[in-house]
Amino acid sequence: MLDVSELDTFYGKAQVLHGMSFAVGQGEVVALLGRNGAGKTTTLKSIMQLVPPRGGRVTFGGRDITGWPPHRVAQAGLGYVPEERRIFTQLSVVENLEVGRQPPRDGAVAWTEGSLFELFPNLAERRRNAGKALSGGEQQMLTIARTLMGNPALVLLDEPSEGIAPVIVEQMAHAILRLKAEGLTVLLSEQNLHFARAVADRAVIVEHGEVKFDGTLADLEAHPEIRDAYLSV
Amino acid sequence: MGLILAQLLTGLANAGALFMVASGLSLIFGVTRIVNFAHGSFYMLGAYVGYSFMQVLPGAVGFWGAILLAGLAVGLIGALVEILVLRPVYSAPELFQLVATFGVILVVQDLALMIWGPTDLLGPRAPGLGSIVRIMGEPVPQYDLALIAITPFVALGLWYLITRTRVGVLVRAATQDREMVGALGVNQRWLFTGTFFLGCALAGLGGALQLPKGGADLLMDFTILAQVFVVVVIGGMGSLPGALLASILISVLNVFGVTFLPQSTLVLMYLVMVAVLMWRPFGLLGREEVAGELGQVGEPEEPIAPAGRAVQALTALGLAALASLPLWGGNFAIVLATDILIFCLFAASLHFLLGQGGLVSFGHAAFFGGGAYVAALSVKYADTPMELALLLAPLGAGIAAIAIGYVALRATGVYFAMLTLAFGQLLWSLVFQWGEVTGGDDGIVGVWPASWASGNGVFFYLAFTFSVGGILLLRHAAHAPFGYALRAARDAHARAEATGLATHRLQWAAFAFAGMLAGLAGGLFVFSKGSVFPNELEIARSFDALIVVFLGGVKTLSGGWVGGAVFKGLEDTLTRFEYWRLALGLTIIAVVILAPEGIVGGLRKLARRLGLVRAADAPARQKEPAE
């Protein structure tokens, strides 16, 4: 469904991704693992064309989306949830959702405010509150819900478990499994191997902007030396 | 009592048009982050277009229809300008777009002159609202009452649009984080164009609505612009309720000022602005600017380095050729070269502030004109010899810069820019309105150089020495530790502080230094012309310098004086034609679109492409953190 091939991405003159290549299949949940600075966030931003790659190709649903403006990528069915959440702090919860609203799409779940409030009950109670009044966990839910309003076929989730309370992390894992059950494809970046184990089918490990491992989580369990080399701090 | 009420009503009536223009500017800035210098021009267009519609459309329906049509037409023109002029330069360095909008000002001025002619147009009366009513014995025009009734509806409609519709939600979201809005599937281009349409339509509406009160003339673009900036800043950039509040405040203040303190109306407005910003640095209802929002974004800047030997040799050769000008050039060429030299020093001083300090000042003319007036006043009242006056000019301007910098540097980004603009206007209005001392509009004349320097040739060498010397001094400062520290404060404020640099004091010193050299340029200017008028302090003069710096190239060391020389030379060539503003405006827009890095930046790029200069970044080995 998503094919990332030979991506070279730069910030100014510094090259961050070096021939990054991997694929995500329909209905899969794939975890992009790696240490801080390995290039996980940059990979997601490059797929979204927020930081356009200088080399390589991104194919989504059979279409080459390399070089498209981000809004067209989003309209094509790719949802992006940024690490810093980036909710609109001056807007209320429902207004935040409104910004994400896109028409329903063939072959993807059509989300409504109602179904999202069911998925994230905490948000329902705070529907009229301004974004800045939400807790970290609520903001994390809102940023996911906002992206889902665009009815994406594939969601890019940047570090969904970062900086939130353990109980919320658990809720987040449930939510991701719900999305998978609804038929969504998910590519998430994670530093937390524990969290990845709970939700992902497959792991792609990156270091210095390159793929070092690509396999199922069971494969990864079978090779603790890989985990030690690329994931342990 | 009746008089006060009548005054209040007049103020409220004036507030309507002001609010419409200000809210448009505020909206455009909020969403696109563009300070639209041309907003006053759209207001002016609204008045002219409305006038023309009123000529053909009959009766009351025609009158009000013409106003609506004028708003619509100006909105469409604004959208067209956004698509043709601004879209190609959105990726250029921040604030560069305002140069393009400055080009639009010039183009609109000449187009209006071509179409409607130089004579002021008297606005037609509103059908059925042409007389006055007596309120507590005081005459109040009926049309004023109509305006007071209309404004709340416009404000309410705008409020509904912004708070209750999807478009409004998107606009507010984009005001905060437009990249995220794009990542959620919203096409920013049309959001920007739509915002421009709305903002310009509001300006046009304001222009057409005030026709029965003020008519249409070719000066209204700058007149309203200064006021609108004040309103938007007092209210808070991006806040519509703030714009409404500030419009009423300023309009009422102006009306009472005219009645009770006729000598200080202009000064009053800017004093209020300064006071408000000292009390609330982000305006009455504005929110704090998020750090970096207006900073230098995009590609990290290359470290500056002294020019290579070849370029240095070329520059030396050019200077030598220039120095020999009096030997072979005619009188006209010498006078023109003197003008250019003085202007180059002025531009280079602002360029230092902008390029090295990252401090965008909209009011640098305060120091140029300030220096000029210090010199002229000291000659007029104390018969000061030229040599001493040329020392007093930078001294006075430097002291003014220390005082103004003390207040203005409390703010950052666009608020800093607006504060400098306010102080510039404050100084201008002081000089303009304090006629007994400064000569007011008539200026100060008869300020001639000492007898030994009175020949054009000798004075040319004087200007040459001071201007080239001043520019070399600026260059030296950029390469000195002072320059390094300034650039550190510009690029990474917190990190510079953490390494022990007193960033605020550094920037203050840079502001004073730049002001001083602008004052020197001003002093030279007076003696070269023999006179000085308030327009040397005006907003338009500040913009001239700003435009020149951007055109030359902010991110290059020589951008200031190169831009100054090109601009002044171009202006001198073009002013011989009738529609020189049109030509100059189009040239500016063309440069902005073709060379977004400015003339020097563009030339450097070209030289690299041709292989004449080696790219400074050829061995790019350093790695930056990836996140």
C-alpha cells in the first residue's frame, strides 16, 4: 500500500535519510523503531512531503506522490499525526476536528465527531474547551482524532506514546488496535519497544537514516543482539 | 456637553472605515504572515472605484450598490495581486514579501493617476443622507449616523464568519500553524487567496464608504496606512475585536485632538501607541508571538566571509573610478553621485541592523531625518559651522536611537518593527506640527556647506569620504567580535544568552550604531541639498531604505549599499518619465520574483552557476541533529 524507496532527505546541507527503503502492506501496523535522532520523524515527514526528499520515491496506493504538496498527500488518504501534537490551542476541541474534516473516501472508514468521541471518551467531555486547556494525554487523543476526521486509509503516527501518563499509553494502544480492527493501515514511529510489541505486526529499525532490520516482532525477539545494537540506550 | 457628544459621534463615524481597513490588514497578516504595505492602496482603490460606480449607477440603490461593488472589485484585485505577485515569493525569506507589496503601492499610485487624474475627487453625497441633524444643538451629518449604524453590522458579519463558519475555523487554525493545516488536507494556496480577497474587499469597502466624507485623492494610501498600522498594533496583530476597539480609540482621540489640541493631533496618536505597547507589548487584545514565528526560516544562513581577492580588487577599482569622477564627469553626474553615496550610507546602516542584528526596523528614517534636522537646526539657531554640525548630526541621531531603542527593543519581531515605525512617525509629526521651531511643512532652507566645501567637486569628496568610510566601518563591525555576537543573538537567542552574551545590550548597541550612521548620512544630505523637509522623516523614506536593503539582499554583506546605488540610480533614471512609479514598482516586483535573494544574492548564485566563484559550502561535512 505504501512503498518507500531509496529516500534521501536533507535539512539544509545535512543529510538525514540515506536511501531509506521499506514497505507497508494493507491493514498492517508497522512500527518504525530507532533511537533519538535516527531519522524516524524525518521519514514520516518525508512520506508526507512536509520535508520533501531530494532523492527516492514514495508510492501510495499505486500512485507516485513524491513532490506533491502536503495537502494533496492528505487528500489522497494519508493521515499525519505529528510528534509535537500541534493542536490548534486557540480552537475548541470540535473546531480542531473541523479543521481535519475531509469528505468520505471509498474503502476507508468514514469517521464522524460521534464515532471519534466514542473512541476517545475523554474528548467528548471537553468538546467546548480550548485546545490549550487540555492535558497532554487529551491533546494526544485530539491530534489523532483530528487526523482521523480526514478519513485516511493510512495513518502516520509519530511517537504516540511519548510524554503521556502510563494509563493513557494503555488507552492509546487500545485505540491503535481499534483502528487496525476497523481496517486502517498504521505506520508509527516509536522508541518504546514495549509499546510497539503491544500494537505492531512488524518492525522496521532505523539508524543513521538507514534501515537496519525489517521483520516481524517475533523475528526481533529471536535476535536480541539486534535490539541491543540499535534500540538499547 | 452637546459638543462633546457631537465629537464622539464624529469619532465613531470615522472609526468605521478605519476598522474595516485595519481588520483586513490584521486578517491578512494573521493567516499569511505578510505585512501588507499595499493595504492603504486597496483602500484608495476602493474610494476611486466606488466613485466611478457612483457616476454610472443612479439613486440610493446605485449609491449603496456602488459601495458594495467597489468592495467586491477591490477584493478581486487583491486576489489577483496575491496570485500574480505574492504566490511566486512565498518561499522567499520571511518579510521579503513586503517588498513586493511595496512595489504594488507604486503601481497602484500610477494606475490611479492614469485612470482618475491628479485632481482630488469630491465624494458624492449619499442620497437622502446629505443633510445634518441637530443633536443637543450641535450639527451632526446624517451620513455619520449612517456609518455608525453600518459598522456594527460589518463587524458582526465578520465575527460570524470568523467564529461560526468552517472558513473561519480554517483561517484561525492557519493563523496558528499553517503547515499543519496543509498536512490535514487543506489547500493553503486558496486559503491565502481567499484571505487576501476578504482583507482587500474590506479595505475597498472602507474606502468607498468614506467617499461622502473624504472623497478620493492620491495621498490617501499612505495617510491611512500609518493610521491602520497604529490601530492594528494597539489592538493586537490578528485580533479583530482589538482592531475594533483600537479604531474607535484612535478615531475618537483624533477628533478630540483636532478640537482641543490642534497642534498635536498626530503626535497624540503615536504617543498613545507607544504607551499601550509599553504597557502591553502585544497590543490590547493580541496574543504573544510564538518565538521564531517571524524569525529567519528556511535554509540556514551561510557564514559571512570577506569577499575574495578578485571582488575586493574590483571594488577598489570601482571606488577609484568613482573618486576620479570630478575629473571627468559633468556637474550633473557629480551631484547624482553625491546623492547616491549619501543614500548608500543610509541604506547600509539599516542593512547592518537587519542583516547582522536581525532587527527589522520600519522607522529608520527617524535617524536619517533626525540627523538632518539636528544639523539644520544647529545651523539655523546657533550658526554652527558645517564641520561641527556634521558631528552633531550623528551624535543627535545616536542619542535618539539609544532612547528609541530602549523602548522598541522590549518588543520583538513585527511589534518591534511597528514600534520603530511609531517612533519614526512621532518624530515626523513633532517636526511637522511644531512649525515655530522646525518650520513645519516649509522645512528649513539655506543650510549650505562651509565655503571651502561649497563646490560640487569638493563636497562630493566630502560625501565620498564619509559615506565610504561609514560603510567600511559597518563592514569592519560585521567582521569584528561585535558582529559575531550580534549574529549569534540573531540566530540562536537563548544559546547566545547561555554562552554569556548580553543579547539585549548588544542589539541596543547595534541599534544606536546604525542610527548614528544614518544620522551622519542625514547630516551630509542637508548640506548637499541646502534644505530639509519633514518628508525626510516620513514613513515613505523608511520604506525606501527597507526596500533597498531587501532588494540588495539581506543575507549578503554588501546588499545595503549595492541596493542603494541601484535603487537611487534607477529612481533617478525613471523619474524623468511621467509614470516612473509604475516602472519602478514593476521593476521591484520583477526583482522580487526573479531574484528572491536580492541583487547581490542573485549575482552570487549566478557566478557560482557559471563557475566563477567556488561555492562556500562545497565540502559539506558537518552533521546537524536530525529531529
